[in-house]
Amino acid sequence: MKLVERTPPRRFAVGHKGQEIWLNHVADVELAPDEQITLTTPGGREFDIVRKSWGYYATPSLNGRLKQFGYRSALVASGDRRYLLLVEQDRMAEFEAYIGAQRMRVIAWLDEAELSFPPP
């Protein structure tokens, strides 16, 4: 694993005009195949990313480990782009406010037993 901290962080805006959010790009991580990093929250939640020779496991199992750590996984759309978002289960109200402000919509909750994809 190779970690490169960005000092000072690269700062940039994302989101819709008038609803911009400023992000700080603080580090780059390079993994070799079969290496894993775990991102943690102060509350003890975990999120793993695993490098494989063919690409990445970008998340733990959506309806298994992620759910056990208190996350819901949502496939969302913003205009013609799609994103996989991981939502802390006890912060659903914040998530709903965020996707409303950013003009996003949930296409499907990927952690449910039965997947259903509503029409656009």
C-alpha cells in the first residue's frame, strides 16, 4: 500500500449551481492486488475497499456486512449520471434532505431482499 497525503488539501466544489459543496482531497491510496483498506467513523462503523488484479470490490456485501455496520446502499441518479451511495441508517433524514437539495433521486435500495427498479 502506498499513501500520499495532500498538503495542503486540494479544495474543489461539487454539486448543482447554488447548492455547491466544497470537498477537501486529503490523500491518495494505491493498493496492490488483494490488499484492503478500511475506512472508519468515530462511531465505529466500517467500510472496506479491496483491490483485485481485475479491479476493486468497491463495497462489502450490500445486504450483509454493510447492513451489519449500519449502512443502507442506494443507487441514485443525478441528471444522466448514476452513483452508489452508502447511507448511515440513523441519518436517513439528512440523506433525504441532501438528495432533495442536490436534485437526485433513488433508483433502488440495493440492500433490500427484493430489488425493484421504478421507471425513471
